[in-house]
Amino acid sequence: MRAFWLLTGASAVSTVGNTFLYIAIPWALLESTDSSLLAVLSVAAQTAPYLAAPFLGTFIDRYDRRALFAAGELIQGASVALVPLLLAYQQVAAVFVALFVLGLANVVSDVAGDYGLIPALVPRERLDQASSQFTSILLVARFVGPALAGFTIAGIGTTWALEIDAATFVLTALTVVFMPKAEPQAVTASLSAMLKEGIAYFRARPDLRRLTFAVALYNLGAGALEPTLLTVGGDHWDWSPTALGAAVSCGAVAAALGAWLSPRALSGDNRHRQIALWLAVAAVGSLGLLVSAPLAVVAGFCVLCFGEGGVNAATMAYRQQEIPDELSGRVNAVIRTFITGAVPVSALMLGLTVNLTGSLQVFFPVSAAALLAVAVWTFRRRTAPAHPADRHPLATSTSRNSS
């Protein structure tokens, strides 16, 4: 467990730096281009690479996950470090290329860490608790980050905020040196065969397909909510970066609380009910976004984040428990293709509504998608529970030697 806490602590530091990025990039683009659309679309540039996640997932299952995790963190750090230089020369298109590369590296490090390293460092019977602790600590880091980002941007500008973010990736990458080595198993199949096997397993699990559809639908509305809230706060409410950072921090601490409480909402092994509860809480919070008063919008945002934190921890634990380790990279990459791939669409959709007048018009897509996500997950077609032997229809993988 010592290695798990090392990974968690380093990831928390990296998350603090990441929140600089989430605030600094939209703010920097808004200052440089005076375009609210470009500010929101910066999120799309970072998340669009998840559409290529299934192909990257085969590498995660084939090679050393420690090395892939470290490489992903270092590439992200280099990409972030380039952004201030590119903005200084008004190379906005190149900024989006750097954000795209950052997103590719993020796919690798996220899947390799969350679904490769953590299950290898924690006993299976403690995965629920570990997932909750990992998620809640990272969300606490998100509480610290926005406030620091607001003060940093107000005090020394976006350039240093981004360079601080770049340094945190290097710190996280170095932690793999202290983790126990785990040699990847020998693989005999081609990358294309491995990819087909991962997709076949995903298609054979209706529960994973429904979970993916529900969370992807939620992200279709709320995926780009934070930069939209920042843009609305800066353009329509005339709030300062410090005030907006504090508002996002309140949402982050609410999400951390939701993640910490998530396992306590698990009654027996009824994971379906647990996920449904947290999706419903997020949907209730989304309705608060439709109120015209800024403080009411922030309150609704915090309730939504509370539910979202619970959803994140619950779905992470579900996937860690249900997906065989030898398929975790590929299957989780396929799942994240849909879940995170919905975020660029959310950025485009909210980018079109962000200049409208009134909270109802701006945030209506968020509420509609959240309510539909609850309906998709809750009103599932009733089927007989699977026999334990059928839970992993492709668990005897043909892509690895018997040794």
C-alpha cells in the first residue's frame, strides 16, 4: 500500500497543476483572441484524442505500464511548457496542436495509472476503498488548485501558472522509480488482434455498454461545464479570476466529498443502485444551473460536482472489479473513448450557447443530458443475473502465453 499512497500523493500534486491548466488556458485564450468559443474549445482539443483510445489501449496491455505512465506524464509536461511560448507569438493554431498532443499523452497515463497501476498495488478486496480514497484525494487537490490558480494568474499572469503546471507532471513521472517492478506478460498476438479482443469483450458485456452510454450522455452535457462557467463568469458576471477560482474550488471540494462518501452508498453488492443515486444527485444539481442568479448557478454547480464525485468513484471501482486485468487497458480505453470523447462535443455545444443571454439558455444542455443519463442507467431492461462463470466471457485471453 505504500506504493499506492506514493502514486496517490504524486497524482494529487499533478492534479493541482492540472487545475492551473483548466483555468489558465481558457483565460489566456480569452485574453489573446477575445473569443469565448475558442476558450471553451480548448477543452475539446485536450479531450478529442480519447477518440483514439482503443488503439492506445493495446499498447497499455502490451508494454510496461510504469514506463507508459511516466512517458505520458513527461509528454504532458513538455506540451504545457510550450503553450506560453506559442501564445507569446500568437500561434493559436499551434496551441491547439500542443493541447491535442497533451490529450494523447493523458489517455495513456490515465488508463495505465487508474486501471493498470492501482489494481496492481492494492489487494482486490480493498479496491473499492482505494478507488474512493484515490478519487477523493485528487478532488481535494482540485479544490486547492483553482484557488491557487486564481491568485497566481491575478498576481503573476498565465505564463508562470502554466510553467508551474508543467513542472508537476515531471514530479509525478519520477514516482514510478519507487514503485515495485511488474514485468508485462508475454504477448503473442498482433496489436490488431488484441484490439479486436478488447472490443469483443466490451460488446459481450451489456452492463459495461449501458454504463458507458449513461456516463457518456452525462458528459455530453457537463463535460465542458467548468470552462463554460469560467467564461460566463468573466464575460457576463464580470467576476475576477480569484472569485472564479474560488467558485470552481467549492465545486471541487464538493466532488471530493461525494467521492469519499461513494462506497458508503453501496448497499451490499448493489452497484447499480449506487451509481443511480449519484447520477440523480448530479442531475438535481444541474437544475440549479438554470436559475438566473450567479450565486444560485454556483450552488447548483457544487451540488452537481458532489454527485459527479460519487459517480467517478463508483464507476472506477465497478470497472476495476469487473474487467480482467489482462484486458483492462483495452476495455477501459474503449469505454473512455465514448465517455471522454463526449467532452469535445460538449465543448462545441456549450461553446455555441455560451454567448446566449441567461442561464437557462446557456446551461440547458447540461441539465437535459444529466436527466437523460439517469433515465438510461435507471430504466434498464430487466434481465436474469449472470452466473459468476459468465461474468467474464473472454477472461481466458488468447493473446497471452499460458505461462
